[in-house]
Amino acid sequence: MKLNKLLKNFAAPVAALGAFGLLIWIENRRPLRRSVESKSIRNFRNMAVAGAASGALYFVEKPVTNRLTKLVEEHNFGLLKIFKLPRRLELLLAVVLLDYTLYVWHVLTHKIPFLWRFHLVHHIDLDLDASTAVRFHFGELVISVVWRAAQIVIIGVSPAAFKIWQALLFPSVFFHHSNIELPAELEKNLSRLITTPRLHGIHHSAVRAETDSNWSSGLTVWDWLHGTLRTNVPQSEIVIGVPAFQHREDVALAKILRLPFETQRPNWQLIDVETNHQ
Ligand SMILES: [Zn+2]
């Protein structure tokens, strides 16, 4: 395989793995929030959830996105292809529009009860760090393929644009889920452009009004434009998770994998674990 092709095919996974390793190293040295659960138990649980999720990505999402991006290229489908833009501008716009439509999808996973059943599995982690970034229920990833297909066909996303977006998205998702304490001034400046650990920490708060903010996975401009950007919650005041799942028993591996398919508790009310009454 030629070096060029090798780089194209493996840029996203290599960027993701590199970012993941680096963040775990920094998390140990400069944690932003105090942890509630043992790191080894959480790592094992989150990696198990991620294992099933990567199966969904590899066997469902990848074949669909490969096929559709090639079709877009061959048949000039989608909004961007109408304008016959210079290649670099088209690539840039495709990446920006993918980022915006992922913001919209993230809002929908919170607002549509059927989607929230799956996204909830990501949110009930009792701590937030780089391992939370890969803790998505496989069901959420399978369902999101429908949205991804629509993004590709409607925007007109070529294979190259899709690969660039993924190579940027994975490190970005690891970064803003991570538990690293950046110097406040540096993070303030970064957050004008991209989602940072403090911003995403507010999104993972157990206070509903705080969860309903900072939905962006890339550029913060989408939260700013929609009035959903929130910066005024100190990390020391944040309890990570969802109120009805604040006990370790609630977040055991088998339970969280079954969670989307079971009768749902009122998520935003505290549950007394002894009696199971609210
Ligand atoms: Zn969310």
C-alpha cells in the first residue's frame, strides 16, 4: 500500500488513539474534577461498552458512509455539489456543515425520548473523562447511521471531506470529555473556538438546565448562535451524571446495556436506592 493511501486510511484511527493516550496521561497528572468511582472499574466498563459500539461503527456505519460518500462524488449529490466550488472550499464547508448537523443530532438525542433512552447510557457515567468519550450504547450508534446518511447525501460529503471530519472529530470528542485541567486563560481562549473540558463538564451535569447546554462536539459557534452556550458553572459545583442514576448499582455494565430496552425511570428526579422510591 502506498504511503499516501496508508495515511488516508489510518489518519482518523491513529489521530484518535494518539489523542486518547496523551489525554489519559495528562488526566493522571492534572485532573479537573475529583473522581467518584474507581478508575479501573470505569475503564473496564467503558471499554466494554466501546467494544460493542466499535462493532456498530465498523459493521454498520462504515459500509454505509463509504458507499454513500462515493455515490456523492460520482453523481454530484447534495447542496455543495450544486455550486461547483473550488475543492478546498468545498472540503472546508462540508466539514463545517457536518459539525453543525452533528450539533443538531446531539440536541435531538436529548429531546426525543426514544433517542434519549440510548444517549442516557453515555450520560449516566458517574465521572467524566476520556473513557466516557467512547462509552456510547451500540444502539445509539446504529440509529445514528440514518442521520449520518442524511448528512452525507443532503450536504454532499465526498470521501475526502468525511475522512477529514472524522480525523478532527475523534480527537475533539476525546479532548472535551477528558478530565484535564487546562490553565483557565488558555481554556477560555480555546472555548471561543472549540468545545473544551470545562464546557462539556457543564453538559454532563446532573442539573437539567446545565445539561441542556453546550451541545457542540466541535465548534462552539453553534451553541453561541443558538443561545445554548454556558460558561458560568464552576467545575467544583458540578455533580456528573443524571439524578436517577447516582448510585454505583445503577451503572453496572449489564444494567446500562439493557437500559434503553427497559421501562424508564423519571430521569431527572433523585431515586432512593434502598426503597427504589423517589
Ligand atoms: Zn449529551
